[in-house]
Amino acid sequence: MSAKRIKPPHLRLEVFLDTNAVYTGSADYFLKKEVTDLIERNSNPSDLTIRWIVPEVVRHERQFQMSQAAFQMLPTIERLERLLRHNLNITKDILETRVREAVDRQVQHYGLVVTPLNCSDVDWPRIILDATYRRPPFQMGDKEKGFRDVLILETFLQLVAHSPAGRSVARLAFVSGDQILRDATQSRVASATNVHVLESVDALKGLINTLGSTVDEEYIAKIKPRAAEVFFRSRDDSTLYYKASVGATLEKTLKANLKLPTGADRYEVENWKIGSPQFVKKQGQRIYWTTRFEAKLKALKSDLSTELSGLGPPLVSLASLVQKNPTERLDTPFWSVSLPAPIKLTGPSGGEIFQPTNLNFPSSPGLRFDPNFSSTDQLVGSGTATLDASWSLAVTTSGTLTKPKLESVDFMETVWGQA
């Protein structure tokens, strides 16, 4: 299959963002930095027009989240007023107003399109039954959960209904980190050939790079699983992950860039998740990719903080979690994989992983040893750190993948939440 394609003169991409795709955990920013960077980097493409869409319910949900984060500052302001013996006149109403104004400014600055739901076009009897019987995106449980997700889904379906159906004219990308919502969306747009349901902003980057490239989409789709195996297979020393010591570089980069939330003096990595490779570009016979790594973190504060100060490294080492021949007896599985069908995989004793879209390396009592660890450690917050490994490989005329090379490991961001 040829890597070249004849591109249409112009293509429109509608990017539809769920709340978890833009959440920052901050009272200051409506969008996470990765999204703002992506918007600015693609502000004036020559042959691809991108429209960034936020459903109205997401706009208000982010405003609510930002307001809640702002309200948490009020006790600090009150203590400062007592110290200064001066009324700063910062009230809850003032904070709500300022947050709303900040949201409006950022929506305008980044050219976001806030799309309302046309309630008259919604099949409410169906939604009532879906809620009653807990049909996706409603979640199973004693209490109904998922109404906001339904509003987001229905807003997207209205966007699809009013957009051109031709792949060469328009594409629609629904970006959500919620598996249940993505599955419900996929089932409702199964017949649409120009809709992409994506799990992350990282996957959106890959789509934008592919649409803006001269490389054929089918060529990239065909080569991607093979490239994933070149980069990583569990406990396979021949893959680039082990040959280039990517795990150690990830830990070093995380340690150098991670900023702990207020009150924490150390952190612990609970597990790492590796994503599937995303296409970046093709130069000659060399194809460039990024692989997303996410570290689930705990920010801790110890009563022995003076003794623990300076102990930067996490308790769990990524290199030890994915070592080829662990000598420790593990009380939990060495690794666990959760992948969407129809991807095949076998166990860690010698099988191969195809397109490792969601690979979790759990921490284990057998791997956690720190003589300074105290049971009195207090959990300050939980968060997720995001890092990207950039790498490349060459493709011969016969289609063989050769000469893999690690280009860089880059820290992206950390989003902290409350304990």
C-alpha cells in the first residue's frame, strides 16, 4: 500500500470536547495546557480547518469546578484578613462573578464554540427509560448517574446530524476519557464514516497530524499496531522501551519536573499507564510517533517531614515494575491489561501485546520498600502526571520496520485533585 494520498483541497474538522478532556483542577484555567497548545499550534493550517466545540453543559460544568476551587481559597483569605486586620472584601459572590468572567474571556480568546442542546429535538421518553434501566451512558447502581453525559451525547448527535456526511469534506472528533460515554456514542454513530470517537487529547493529536499529512490514513492505520510492538512488548528486551531505557528516563523526567501540591513533601507512584502510539509525521522513509505515559500519583505529607525532606524518588520504580525477570514474589499480578476487543493478548509468561492502549503496572507490596516510610503519612491529594516519549523508525520499500530510535521524553503536565 502506498504511503501517499491525493488530499482533498480542504477539510473541516469539528473537535467536540468532553469535560474530562479539558479539566485542569485549577481555578485559573478553563482548558488544560495541552489543549491550549494544540489550539494555538493549529490556529492557521493551510488545508485543515479546525473548529473547537464545547457543549454548553461542559462550559457550565467547568465554571462550577473552577468556582469550587476558588471557594477553597476563602478560609485562607479570612485568615489573612485577621492577620492584616483589614477587610479585603472578597466574597463568594465576587468569586463566582470573577470566575464567570474568566471563563468568558478564555472561551473568546481560544475561539471556542459553545454549543447549546436543542431540547425540542431530544427524545426524552427514550432518555427516561434509559435512566430507569441504567442503559449507557447511565451507569449501573442504586442511584442514577449519567444525566450530564446524556446531555453531552445528545448535543454531539445534533452536531453530527447537521454536519456534512462525506469523509472528504468534514470529520467530527468526539474526545472523552469516559469509556461508558464513548461506547454509548460509538453505538449511536456506528453508521457514520466520518466520526472519530477518541479517548484522549493525545489521540486527537494523532488524528490531526494524520489529516494534515500527505500520508494515507489507511497506511498509518495498518502500520500502527506493528509500530506499537517495535516500541514495547512486556519483558521483551528487543523492543525500544527496554533497549533505550525509557522507564528510567521517564522516572528521571518526572522527578525533575513534578511540582507537589501545597502541604505535600513527597509523592508515590501507584501505577503507570502506557497508551498506543500516535502518528506525528513522516519524513522520507522515517515515521515519527509519540507514546503517552500517565503516572497515577499520591501526594503525601509525613509527620516525619524533616527526616523525609529531600527524598524525591517515588517508592515504586517504573524500571522495577517492568523488569524482565523479577525476583520478588508478587502478591498482585505482575501486570494487568485492559484492552478493547478485538485486540488479542496473552499472559506475561511469553505472549505478545498488540497495540497496548491501556497497560497498567500496579504497585505491589513486594516492590514497595522504604525504611523511611511512615504509616502516619497523610494523603494530601491524588493526581496524574503525563509524559510523552517521542520516537521514530524507518520503513523499507518492502514495508519492514527498522532502526527504531528514541527521540526524547517530555513532561507534559500534572493535574492534582483533593484527597
